[in-house]
Amino acid sequence: MILYHGSTVAVPEPKIMVSERLVDFGTGFYTTTNREQALRWAQRVAQRRKTARKFISRYEFDLDAAGHVLSILRFQEPDEVWLNFVCTCRGGREPEQVYDMAFGPVADDTVYTVVQFYENGVYDKDEAIKRLKVEKLYDQVLFHTEKALQFCRCMGCEEVQANG
């Protein structure tokens, strides 16, 4: 499986990072199977850090081998379990599940508005899930432990322009 990471620096050796921001699946190293999504991430990080440099790092991940030894959470769609997991992680709380990796939809800013309305009681669970299902959701793959990163091999890093 090919994975991408977008940032303002090349990342030939991924590391588990504790973000200053609360993110969808908790702490770790975030990747995606979608190069365009990685480019969007690089652009957002560049904006926050006020720099023009953007990089996409590409990795090969051995899902077959990893699947035999890692605890992997998989969210196929934004359902109730995914919604509660994202709310827990973005709320700064530790999820009950023990996991090395998590796969699932990204709660970008548009999607996260729905998540916030759900958390604040504006939307009930059914309304939130209905609204999430009409959004075009990209995927994210989180490496949550060093053990998981052992199955990830860098295939190269490239500096990209604004339009990728």
C-alpha cells in the first residue's frame, strides 16, 4: 500500500508526534492514500507556519504483514463509532480502544463543524451521520505507535509547488 504525508519538511524517517492541536485519531504520524489530500495537508501546515515550502513524502506500507501483529482500528465510513472516536480524540481524551494504527475518514474543517454541532447537542447522532455521509471524505492512516512504523518504508520525498 502506498501512503503519503504532507508537511513543510521532508520526512524520510517518520516519528510519532504529539500535536499541539487535538486531531481526529490522537497522537501519531498521519498519512493518507490520496496524494491530493497530502498536498492539501502540506498547504495548510505551510499557511500555519507562514512558509512557502511544501513537501510530500511517500511510503510503502506492508499491510499484510502489519495486520498479523498490530492492533488496527478501521472505520469504513463516518458512522456512530467513528463519530464517538473522533469526538474523544479531538476532546483531548484517551479512547478506550488500544490500537497501533487507525484507518478512516478525515474530519476536515467542514466535517468537523458537523462533529462540533453533534457534541454541542445541535444535531443528534442520526442527523450528524446523515450530514457526514453527503460530504466527500478523504482517508487518513494514523501510525499511533513505534511498532506500527516498523512496517512503513520511505520511498522518497519531493518538494511541491502550490498547485502540486
